[in-house]
Amino acid sequence: MPDSFTQRVVNVIKRIPKGRVATYGQIATMAGSPRGARQVVRILHTLTEKERLPWHRVINREGRVSLPPGGGYEMQKAMLEDEGVVFGLRDTVDMKRFQWSPRNS
């Protein structure tokens, strides 16, 4: 795959370490397209299995799991909790504590 936006997104997602989260917009920005958050969603949906992406580490900008209850929400939350990510009020992640930054990797 050439150095496309899709490949850059895949590379960014693969770098998110255990116990950390990143937002769709953060990943899009790091991959060179600050307005590409929806494309990140599409890429996760289509390539997670093939590329073995840690999809569960990607959440929305509010610090919440975007999947609906009964549609993967519980699994994603449990996977993050297993890695030490703590959910607070309204099931939000403390982004100051758990948001990944490549500078801190």
C-alpha cells in the first residue's frame, strides 16, 4: 500500500500503546488530514481485522466510546478497563490522564 492517508492512519493506530486512548480527530490530524475523523472511522471499520488494529483504543473527542450499548460498547469499555483505563462520570475517560501522545511514548 503506498503512503496514502489510509496507510498513515493504520500506522498511527498501531502505535497507540496499551492503557492509552486516541481520538478519531487526533488520529486524522497525525495522519495529515485534520478534518478526516470520519474517514478514520471508515478505516477502522474496514481494516481492523486485516491489519490487527487496536480499535478499542480509539474513542471520541468527549472521551467516550462511540459504539452503542449492545453494539460493541460494553466490549470496548471492558477491553480498555482491562488495560487500566479508568472511566469516570458519564462513562468518560480522563483525557488528561489517558490520552496518548507520541511525545510520551
